[in-house]
Amino acid sequence: MSIAEVNEKGTIPPETAGPKVKNREPIEEVESITIRFAGDSGDGMQLAGTQFTNVSAILGNDIATFPDFPAEIRAPAGTLAGVSGFQVHFSSTDIHTPGDRLNALVAMNPAALKTNIKDLNKDGILIVNVDSFGTSDLFKANYKTSPLEDDSLKGYRIVRVPINKLTREAVTECKLTPREADRCKNFFALGLVYWMFERPMEPTIKWIKEKFAKNAQYVEANVRTLKAGYNYGETVEIMPVQYRVAKAKISPGTYRKITGNEALALGLVAISQTMNKTLVFSGYPITPASPILEQLSDMKRFGIKTLQAEDEIAAVGVAIGASFAGALGVTATSGPGICLKSEAIGLAVMTELPLVVIDVQRGGPSTGLPTKTEQADLLQAMFGRNGECPAAIVAPQSPADCFDMAFEAARIATEFMLPVFVLSDGYIANGAEPWRIPKIENLPKIKITHATQPNSNNGATHENGAGEPGKYLPYLRNEKLVRPWAIPGTPGLEHRIGGIEKQDGTGNVNYDPLNHEHMVKTRAQKVANIADTIPPLAVSGPDKGELLVIGWGGTYGSILTAVQRAQRKGLSVATTHLRYLNPMPKNTEAVLKNYKKVLVPELNSGQLCWLLRAKFLVDAIGLNKIQGRPFLVSEIEAEIERLLLNK
Amino acid sequence: MSITALPTLTTKELTSDQEVRWCPGCGDYSILAQMRKALTTCGIPKENLVFVSGIGCSSRFPYYMNTYGFHTIHGRAPTFATGIRLARPDLQVWMITGDGDGLSIGGNHLIHALRRNIDIKILLFNNEIYGLTKGQYSPTSRQGTKTKSSPQGSIDNPLRPLTLALAAEASFVARTIDVDVTHLTSILQKAAAHKGSAFIEIYQNCKIFNDGIFDYVTDRTLKSDNALYLEHGKPMIFGKDRKKGIRLKGLEPEVVTIDKDCSENDLLVHDEKAPSATLAYLLSRFANPKFPECVGVYRNVERPTYEEGLENQIQAQLAAKGKGDLEKLFKNDDLWVVE
């Protein structure tokens, strides 16, 4: 590359100007770094962020990521609406969030700069692609004057790089069109930050070779660009410093990176394998749940059958039909899809069939914020059906936890014969963290029994039809109030079920007033009985004290980190997290009542808070954020301090 | 190879212990009876039969069959039936629906089940009225039908179920009539033997809210002039003295009298196996009084079912890559080992 030209562009601050090859930058050891790649949605920022994450994980850092992309596939290039970002937090210590504030920001154009600069620390490193700061680029981002030429970026450590130009130079021998050449520029930026944070290039080079295996030209161009970016950092004295983030202390094992959606898909495959049962998955494309359908569609070798249904209702109908026939039926969607599925979920409650319904929550109501996260479907899952229609609800607390909660959902659905909601959200669905790969032999074993014999004279406990020999009574319950699961193809157990109220025992259509009341209560009690099979709430912090912070689902990492920080400041605060929402663990009330104050941070207007107040008469206080974005640790920390120190 | 006799059943074995609760004189009784009769010789053990229904008078049907049955929710029966077939291609699945359930609230699912050619036998009981909700006009009610919800007569143009089924690429399409018991039984048996989606429209009289709506094809004195019984490979002839026929004039059909100017050879010949659905479509547009309404099998062709397609993909994947290995799947990503 031509350093002289870099000079001419004025990218090197005057005081350090001059082409100069030097030894090494001073290396600064830091505990953790948060970096965000931001650019136009066509700039390949998700790819750059993913590669950076993989390399950091391989290096032994703990990692957490937060991809943030627009709902439009290709919003007009260069506009504020089209900005796509990928944030990576990598650390030498145990971390639970993708980080609040940025140590470094890569801004590929003015729009990316404008929408992201507010999150950069005051002394943070700002890498800008100066080639995309022309008049029209600035205009599209609503800049009247170039922020690179006034004081608005004062204080940041700016690294001005002509990325387009340098990328084109790097690929001159590859015979690409200018357009193709420009598409390599994310690798230039990536190479540069690899150098800055001491990351090896080899894993990404390997990835490029596999990804573009059919096009040697692209392999060559991308590898050259990546190396050019790296060498640029090493060669040109415009980079403030190099950083080192040591390996984190992590439990021994083999790890990979996993997103919540990947973990749900792998969990479902593992369930099907360990249960030795066909899993029928039916979904309808919807953001942010579609990746689950996509991944499972390629798992035919694992006994997974998928069907892309004509709509959300059909998707759940297919799943319920499959369960009736003896498979495990699963569907996945987001909030609007749950609305459409509600009536059918009611049928699964009434017919007491196993069903797993994954809701990857997004901002609502209505179409809402399709690509942004929210936790606003809890009460919908609890109550959003006609009649009194209880279903079980679990909520994974992190991307990797999605794997475990998929197992729990399948276990509960089949052990108790009912629908189970898995409330994931856009944040953990797309965010990634390290996942310690479980040993196959250690995976939970879910036992399933299908009725094979008439049951009417098996210790009959109900008057309806019981005692009459040789009959199959589909609603004759066991001690947990669970009905048997007899599947078509079993001779002698032919029976009919449906959505009309059933006579307990026989399952026959029945409109008797007392039977109806009995059945409504029985269905509720059956859900309550699940509490006997779930772990108690564990508290992190003092057993009793001033303040308990309790959350559910994807807010786990932010809450835990905030509480740990407050504890380090000497505050009497504990935290616990609900992964089971219906029923809640049996000790929930006892835990809540051990603290003078209860704080419930949620990405909604206070849905869990409302439930806790209603169920346990505790004066729970909500901390509510409804901005389509996860909590910052600092937001929760500030509220803890406000409550305890009256700040 | 030893020869095993196909299982035969009695209608009694196929009858559940539940009391049938349709209105006296309802066409559904006849359909239920013919269904039981048709299944006695189909060779399917009753534990392998599943009846799935939606909501409406006809959808109570599964309760009366001593087979596996699932009375689901309004309009969605095709989805549950699809799930059953996906999970268990060894089961024979019958779906019972009506004109409101199947064509109004559930129209979407019906279309998609048919286009996928998933192996479900769909019986659409068409009585041109909402019966269970006590008499509102339905999507098949003729224009001008006066009901409680259309006191000045219905404004909307009715749907023709068979036209819709053909447009959705159904591989088996037929029409029969509740009171024509022999014909009804034979159509049910043909549907049972068909591989893929079978769609049968059954003209069904609602004694209470729409009585006599199909008299023109059921009344002894009227039916021969108004109903044309389709026979594969035979010219289309109808009428009291079998003197009327259907002839094509350009692209349009016409009713002709068979005489010296027009012989049987000039008439349209029915071909239920025709690769194109054009003829079946043309017949599906026939409406009284201008044309006789055709009864019988309109279309009966073979094309791959969804289940077969899925099974083929599964087998191809297994052949190419072997049975799924969970550990390999988990490790199919960049890995790092922490000691």
C-alpha cells in the first residue's frame, strides 16, 4: 500500500505525520473490551462482528454479542435507517452482557457514525472510513458539515482510514470490478481491529477459504484485504495503542459459540434423538424466529420433520396434529404469531396434548419492532386465550440456556400432557455466548410412555366409566392428574377427543356444570403440579436483606452484572432469576419475603411485577425499559443505588 | 409369500358408543352410514383410521366413528390432519368439514392441503348454510338467499367448491349426494383408494335451515334432467330419456339433444385421468338451471404426495450423509478447548 497517499488524504494526525515503519505499539493490558462494527446494512458488519467473536472465543476470552440490524433488508444505502451494527464484548473475566459502553467503534459511513457515536466512551477509539464521508454521504446521514472537520468528535481517539481506497489497492491483482472490490472492505476493517486487539487472522482466513471455496478469486481478494488491514495497523503509526485481553478463566470443556436460536434448534434435535421420537416442527417465517425453522429444515437425518406452513395457525395445527399422532409437535414464532395460534393452543390445553410453542419475543404491539427485543408477551402467554386456559411457561436466561430450556419444555409437555411456552427474545435469539458442549451421555433422558392397554379397571379413581372392564378412558388421570397418551395405531384404544368440554375420565362431550368446574380446576392444578418437578429459585447474594432484584428471561446477564457491581460496592442486594414462569418454583414466595424491597427489571411495563404482586402480595417495584433494546448494566445499577442509598 | 386376507370390519365395529345428535332428517345420517359401510371393505384396521374435523354440524362426525378421532377448531382441520400425516404416514386420515368451516374460515388451509397433495380424504358437506349457528348464509349460498343474516338476500357471489379444489391442484375431485347412497359409498371407496388429497363435495340437505335446496338433483321427477352422472371414458349424457348431452362449441359447452343432427359421437367424453384439469374445471362451472350439475369423479390423477417428497428427502439425506450424529452436529462450528 502507498503510505504517501495516506498522508495526502490527511488521515495521519499532523503531529505524527510522516511515513514511518516502527516496531510495536505500546501494549496495554485491559480486562475487557467492547467493540461495535457499524455500517450500512450492505457493508458486511454482521459478518465482521461474527468473525471477530469467533476469533476472540478461540483465543479464550469470554464473549457476549449483540447484533442490531434494521427491519428493512436493504434500506436506502447510506441512510440512518440502513445502519447495521454488531457489538462484541470480550473479556478475561466472566461476563454476562454484550457491554454498555463502547471502547471502540468502527464506523463505515456517516450514518453509522451518527447513530452509534453516543455509545462510545469519551476517550474511546473511533475508526472511520473517511472514503465514505463525501457530500452525498453526509447529506444522507443528515450532517450539514462533516463531523470529521469540526469539533463534534473532540475527545475521541480518531483513526481516519481511507478503507475503500486501501481495499481497492489490496485487490488490484484480483481482477475484481470496483463494486466487487468494495464488498471486501469489511475485511479491511476487520484486519485492522485484529491487529489492534492482537487477534490471529488464521481462523478467519480458514473461514474465507471454506465460504468462497468455489471462487478462488474471492478467496484471494478477501484474504488480501484482511491482511492489508492487519498490516496497515502494524505499519502505519496512526493507531493509538494495541490492547491485550487475556484468556478468561472458564470451566474446562470443549466450547463453541452459540446464539439463542441455534441453541433452541440444537436442543430440539437433541430431544428428538434422546427421546427416540419423531419431532415434527412447523413454522411460518417471522422475525426473529425464522432461523429455528431454517436450521431444523436441514436436520432430516436426525428424525426431524419440518413443514413451512401456510400461516401461523396452520403451523401450530400441524404441531398439535403430530402430537395427537404420537410425535412431539413443536412450533416457533414471535408475538404476532402467538396471537394467531392462541385458539389452537387452547385446543391443546383442552385435549391435553403435548406441544412446545417457542415465542421469540420482539417489540409490540401489532407488527411493532420486528428486529428489536422486548419481553412483553409474558401475560399473553399466561392469559392470552379464551376461557381459563393455563399453559406452562419457561424462559431461557441466555443464549446457551436456550438449549437446556428446550429440554425442559419438551419434558414438561410430555410428562404433563400440555402446551409449554418457551419465551425467548430477540436479544438472546441473535446474541451469542460460549456454550460448553454437553456430553451426549449426560443429556437429560425424557421418558415417554404411550398407553397400550385399556385402563378402565386400573385402580379406577373416577366414577365416569371407571370400573367398566376393557375400555380405554382417555381422561383417566394419574396421581399428577395427567391423562394417558394413547396414539392412533393402537388396537382397542380408539377414542375421540376435541375442544368441547370433556367428562373427566371418559373424555366424552359433557356440558354438566359441576364437571366443567371440576375440569377447569383440574387443568389449573395439573399446571401447578409441575412445580414438584422444577428446581427451587437460587439466590446470588445474601439470603435476607434490603433488596432482591428478580428478573426473568433474557435480562439475566444485565441484572446479574449490575447486582455484582453493587455488591462490590458493599450494598446489601441479592438477585434471583425466574426460568420457570408458570408455575413458578415453590420457594418463590419465601424468597421474595426475605427482603425489604423487591425490584423487578423488565423490558416491558411491568408484567412479571404485576404477576408477583398479584400472586404474593409483595410490594414489588418495577424498573421498566420499553425501547426495543436490552438493559444497560448501568441502568439497573443506578436503580439499585437509588433504592438503597436514596440517590 | 403367504396371502393374508385384508381385514374386514362390520359397521357395528365402526360405530362408537355415543348417541348421534343431528336433527331428525339431516343428510348427515346418511353420510355417516355410508362412511361406515364404505370402510368395512377398505382393508384398513380401525385403529389405523383417524377422523379429523373442524367446527359445525358435520364436524361432530368423528364422535360417532369407533376409530381415532379429533374434533378440532373452526376451519383448521386440514392443519391437524396434515400434522397427523406428517408424523404417521401409516394412518388413513379422513377429514370432515362443511361449507362454512372449509370454505370460509378455513379456506386458506384447504387450498394448501390440496396443493401439497397431502394424503387426506376431505369430505365437504355442502348444505349452503350455517346450521350449528342457526341459519346464516354461507360462502356457497346462492346469491339472493334470504337468511337471518341476509334478510334482503345475500349479496355475495357463492364459491364453487370443486372449482376451488381444482384451482388448488387437487389430484382427486368428486361430487356426490347425501341421499344417493350407492353412489356416495362408491365415491368414498374411490377416495379411500386414492393416493394423495381427495376432495369430495357432498350435497347435503339441512332439514331445518335450508330444506330442499338440492331437490332438483334428488327429487325422483327432477333429477335426471338436472344431474349428469359422470363416467370415465363415456360420453356425457343425461335426461329422462338419456337424450340430452354436452357438446363443446369452441371453448364453451352447450346442452344438446341427441338426434339425427347430433350423435353420441359429437358429445364430450369424460376423462377423469386427463393430465390437464381443463375439462374438470369446465364441468365444475355447470350450474342449474342452465346446465346439469355433474355428479361423480371429476379428476383422479396421480402426483407425488407431500409425505413421499419428505420421505424421499429424508432417505436421500441419510444415503448421502448417514444417520445424524449429535456430537458431530454440536461440534460443527469453530471450537476451543479450555483445559
